[in-house]
Amino acid sequence: MSGTNTDTMLKKDHANDSFKDTISIVNKEGGRKWIYPKKPSGRFYNARTVLSIFLLAFLFGAPWIKIEGHPFLLLNILERKFILFGTVFTPQDFYLFGLLMITVFVVLFLVTAVYGRIFCGWLCPQTIFLEMVFRKIEYFIEGDYIQQKSLNASPWNGKKIFKKFSKYLIFFVISFLIANTFLAYIIGTDELLKIVSEPVNQHLSGFISIVVFTLFFYWIFAWFREQACILVCPYGRLQSVLLDKNSVVIAYDNVRGEPRGKVKDKEKDNLGDCIDCKLCVNVCPTGIDIRNGTQLECVNCTACIDACDSIMDKIDRPRGLIRFDSIENIETRSGFKWTARLTGYTAVLVVLISVTGFLFASRKDIDVNVLRTPGMLYQNQQDNKVSNMYNIKISNKTYDEKRIDFKLKNAEGEIKLIGNDIILKPLEIHEGSLLILMPKDKIKMTNTPLNIEVYSDGKEIDELKTNFLGPQNQ
Ligand code: SF4
Ligand code: SF4
């Protein structure tokens, strides 16, 4: 099946639909058709190059940034510890992550509904690495698409061996760097440096992870390539439900371009602006012909816009035969329309951002939970006192040591910790127990509501509500 999800939106009375029967990366025999895209050039390609330099610098640099000796970004899924922009998030904050993820998805849906698959071409790490790193190296070593094709078709000789070996060696080294960076986001740079610098047998699992990730990234970028976007990526597969006629996509203006034909025949045959040079097809990294309409394979890389603009310049026609535009605007020249769907996405987004923002702003550095031990009733103690046992869980999300104390607020009684004083190390999660004792004659009901004040280093940081079970008929 070709990517035909939204292409019916275009009028294609000019084209036959045989492209729907094939997929650009599969040959007639059903095997892999290797895509040789022509080297892109032009204003959009230059802009993407500049943006990718910033994004790559951030991607490789961020794990090494420290704030007062602590990571700026860390996504340690193994120990369930996350640091975002210097702020620590522990498992108690996972609901915030859940909300954040939903917010990001809604942002993505909204942006896609308005601007199409712009994320893929401009921000996605897969596209950036493939088009802006690996493909550039390939062009540098093997030349443009024609030279690459002839090199691959030529018999093995010294020149071919040298080019292939140097290309794949560089690919492997970059994959190794990506693997290390990927791991640095998970375990932090200090741990990574230990794996790299200390004997292998001391960090066997870390060493194996680096090897596995390196081979994985090498396989992705040296061989698998655009198949990740076309066959694997779930976001690509969602295009058919996210886009509509009003979404701005990379679109061929068939109204202006058709019927296509040679420059010399244009006036005679009253042809459109497309001269059928196929440059837009040759530069496409997913091997499609954008003139067939919006297709699932299009990653919005804009290479076809640059290519077609260069042709329009040459034949003295206005640029933009292929451009960022909506199908609706191409067909009716009606301009951008704000649809009910966009209103819905925006409303959900505003609510999500408000709730998530509020929860992030009210997030505490020290989380304390006190819960009466399930299944236990009260215990009679000496001096005519009654006690209840409570489980406590305290999470220190700061880089400082914290002493935690409790005080009863609204009842006569005392709190006794079971074990030593609670002094939490940086980022430590403490689980323990405490007893609350109350004189029998002060207990007025079987279930007394209690307020407990929580102090960190002598400063009140929280007030918790719980209850106290006492003897009946008091
Ligand atoms: S159709 Fe154009 S924008 Fe889409 S992937 Fe191909 S070259 Fe890139
Ligand atoms: S590059 Fe432009 S003129 Fe050439 S085939 Fe593509 S759309 Fe037509």
C-alpha cells in the first residue's frame, strides 16, 4: 500500500493512480528499493542545517551541563530518577510526567493539524541525524546520487573499498558517540565516564549497553534509514487522522502546475508551470512524488520545495509551485481557516497547560506521607495511654541533607519515631514507622481526626491529616 491516506484531498485528474499500488521503498520483486536522494540545496535546506547544528549541540552537550555539580538533564529510568532543567523528579512525581506527556501529545496534535508533519522534517532526531549528519558524510565521501549509484554498481576495487570502508568507519564512530550520549541521558556522565575509563569487567552491563546501542544506531542510520519513518514511526501512521484539507502541508499546486510539459511547449499547448523535470522526486529522501498529493511517506523535509524553486527561477516562473500550503487554499485560494477541530484541541491544551503548570508550581521538594498501618487497631500502653501505629514515607528531592520532625497539632498526645531520628540524605526516599500516643481520658471518640505538622530542619513544610482509633464508648 502506498501512503494514500490523504492524497484523495487533491484533484488528480491529471495523474493516473498507479502510484497507489506501490510503495516507494519496495521494488517490483518485493525487495528493498534503496533510495538515492539527490543532494538538496536551497534556502529551506540551509535553514534546516542551521537549526540542526543548534539541536545537535544541545543533544550532545546537555548531559554534560551541571548546575552546582548536579545534572541539568537526566532520564534515569532504571532508578526512576528524572532531572529536568536541574529539578529532581522522583516516582512520587510520576503523575506530573503523565500529564506532561499528555500535554506534549496534544501540542503535537494541534501543531500537526495546523502545520502538518513539520516536526518530522525539522525537529525529529531520526531525520536530523540521517539527513544532516550521515547523509552529508555520504555525499562528501561518495558524491551525489548519480556517483553513489555508479559506485554501488561498480566492481570492487581499491577506490571503492577505501570509500566504503571510510564511510562505514565514520558511521560507526558517530553511532558510538550517539550511543554514549543516549546512555549519558540515562545514567549520567559521571557513570558513563567510569564505564569508559575503568576496566570492562567492573562495568560489564554498561559496556554491553554501549555496544548494543552503537550497533543499533549504526544499523538504523547505515541501513534501515527512511524505513523507520515509513514503516515503524507511529506518528507517521497517525497522519491520516491528524491532517485535513485545512492543514498546512508540503503541497504541489496542481492548479498552477498542470497540465505539466516541456518549457518549449508551454505557450503552444497552454501548459501549467510544472516542466516534469522530476527534480522534486530525485531529491526526496523517501522516494515519493509529491505531485501525487500528500502522502504518508512525506516527512516535510522541504527538499522538494528547494528543488522546484530552483527550477522556477531557471524558467522565470514565480517560486512556490511546491510550497507550504493547505489543499483547501490550493483548490479555492480561500486562505487559512480556523476549524472546530482546532478550537477543540486548543481548549484541551489550555486546560492541560493550566493544570500541569499549577501542579508543577505547587510541587514540594520534600514529600511526606503518613498512613495509619492498615489492619492494625489501637494498642493499650503504660500510663493509661493508647497508641496507633503509622507508616511513613518521605522523599527528599533536594541535593541537601534534611532532618524531618513531626508534631501533633490539634490533640493532646505525642509522636514517637520507631528507630532513629529521620535524617535524609540528598535524594533519599525513607520508609519507616511512628507511634502516636494519646492519654485515654483525652480520647472523646473512636475515630479522632488528627493534624500532624511536618518540620524540615526546624521549619514547618507541611500539615498532614490522619485519624486515630481509640477504645469504643469513650
Ligand atoms: S515529498 Fe518533499 S517534503 Fe516530503 S519527504 Fe519528499 S522531498 Fe521531503
Ligand atoms: S521540480 Fe517542480 S517543475 Fe520539476 S517536476 Fe517537480 S514540480 Fe515539476
